[in-house]
Amino acid sequence: MELLCEKYTEKVDSRMAVCRRPREYCKFRNACLIHFLAGEKAGDENKGAEDKDGEGT
């Protein structure tokens, strides 16, 4: 599925969704699926890295 960056009107594949300019101001960010999916992906990677040894933090 392709997602659309509203600010730059760029198409991004949902499997590789990442905001290319996350530090720039974007009035669409609160409703941005690209930003949301990138945050979810980063959160999943962090959880997986912490739980590999079987101990919580």
C-alpha cells in the first residue's frame, strides 16, 4: 500500500514508511500515517532488543 506525504506530495511504500524530514515542522504530523508507522516500527525494534536476554529493565 502506498502512503502519501501531504507536505511534499511524495508517495511512500507502507512497508518502508519513514519520515524523511522528521525534524522539520509539519502541520500534517498529528494525522500522518507515515510518522505513526515509523514510530511503531521503532518501538517494536526497541522492545525486541530489550527482551532478547529474557530480563526486563
